[in-house]
Amino acid sequence: MKRLMLVWVMMLCLMLCFNLSKAENSETILQITAEEKTQDLMEAYRVKAAVVENDEGQRCIRVAHQAADESWILQSSPWMALPIWMNDYHSNDEWIELGYDLDEEELFVSFYLVPDETGAWYLGELDGCFLRQDVPYIVETCIFHRDNNDDFHYGSLRVSLALEDVNLELLPPYTGVFNPILDPDGWACVHVEGAILYDAPDGEPIAACPLRVAGTVIEQTDGWTCLQIGSPETGLQGWYHTEDLVFGEETEYVVCSFPSYNWDVFENLDSVFPDVDIETDESSTRLWLIGKCPDGRWLVQINVDTVAFADESAFTDIGPTEHDWYEDELGYYEDED
């Protein structure tokens, strides 16, 4: 019995020593000095992260990821006068959940760091809003609409999202309009219901479009504006009468009128769009009905990049825009009255 107890004590000592050396190794990799205090520490398979506080009470975020050659590459945010914390139980090699507390009513701002294809970490979500480095707009993920673009805010980011540049003191929480961190110049959207999209000035009509079909301005001439809808590779270029569009910041205030439809179509995307490679990830596949063609077909924006045509019969139960789908279908929001 004594021998068994001795074995257990030795095992516990070894585990304690292992954990201590592991923590010490992580702090060494994250270059945490004796003058700094580790507030939170996360250790995943190939990623280590910490919230560190200096003697002035400022905090920063440090992330180290392991490269293919087994070396550790360290990134560190600027020091910030914010009470930043990390949820290490909900963090891993693919994302790191963090936040900071506000002074009133126990409110807090949450944000996520995510890695790019090289392993470098950047700010991927702020206060429920999905920030994209690869496309020039922001998606509000906390109110998700698959059939309209109410939750999209168009413009180029004014700030870098790289961890080394992220100063959350300069990034305001979501307020409904992203002008503080978005530059909307170069964007336009339809603000006249049924505006006609043409293949050229005074050319053939492509489709009649609902409100808030958006794109980047390619060219303007003699009362006409050419928009790039989606990417240059898989999107569509077309011409509108300039008077049917609003530009820049004004796109934020146009209420989308894309038709709603039966979501069963998502189960048959391969047959609806046989020549289009569509991702099955719900966050990237939306299916916006952005126009009705003269021959009855739908003009569909499938995701942020791709525009295609679909047979009229592919979409059923066509109805008005469902701005309040969560309230009607899921009951997520209750009437205050």
C-alpha cells in the first residue's frame, strides 16, 4: 500500500513538473518578461496565446504559431488601456476568443482572432461583426439573412486587421453604421425599385433589380454607371442609369428589397447551378435574388464573389423581403410591449 501511494505521489510530482515546464516554456515562447503579468494563457497544438499586462495596467495580446520548421513565430498587439480577457476554453488553433468589459451594466465587447493562410493572426470578428480581409466589406453575423444583404456594410477598411496593428481603442463597437472604420468611396447600390441593369449604355437589358444591389464603380459616362457585382472572375459587370444609384456612404441607408423564397433550394444547388462551384458553408452561400431577367430567369448573387442565372422555377414561394426573419421564424426577439 505504501509502495502504491509512493507511485501516485511520484506521478503527481511528474505531472506538476510537466505543467510548470509547459507554462514556463509558453511564457518564454511568448516573450513574457519578469516585469509583465500573464492574465490569461491558452495553449493549443500549434498555437500559444496570452493576454499580458504591464506595470502601467495596459494589456496586449500575444500569439505564437508554430511554423513548418517547428520554429515559433510571435505576433503582438499594441498595448491598450482596456481590460482585455481571453476565453481560453473557447480558443484553439483556428480561433481565439477575447473580449473586454465595458463600465456599464456588465456589458462587454467580444472579438475573435483568426489565422490567414500563412498562419498569421488577424482580427476576424468584432462585436458580432465578421471582418473580411479578402473582400472589401463587413458582415454583421449576429443577424444572419440568407436572402438579403441587410447585414452587409460596403466599403474598404480604413485600418489594418493584422494583430500587430490592432488597437481596439480605435475600433468602436458595432453601432449600425461602420463609417469610422469603413471607407465607402467607390461603392454604389440601387435605390430605385426595378432599376434596369444593362449590358452596355443604351444596350440590352439584363435584369430589373430590387433595392440595394451593390457593387464597385468601374466607369461613369453620360448619365451611365458601370458596376462590378461580385468578383471580376465570377461576378458580373453591368450598366445602370446613374440616377438609379446612390454612392458611398448613402448605400448604408438604403433598405434591401430582395425577394424572399423557400430555402429548400439550398438542398439542390448543384442542379440549380450545374456550372458553378458553390461552397456548402452557410456563411459564404447566401443566394440573393438581385434581378428578374426579361426571359423570366433570376439573376442570383450566390456569394460575395459569384453571380449566375437560374431558372424561374428553381425558387418557389416568392415573397417580400424578410427583414425580421429571426423574429417571425425563430422567436429570438420579443416585442417590448
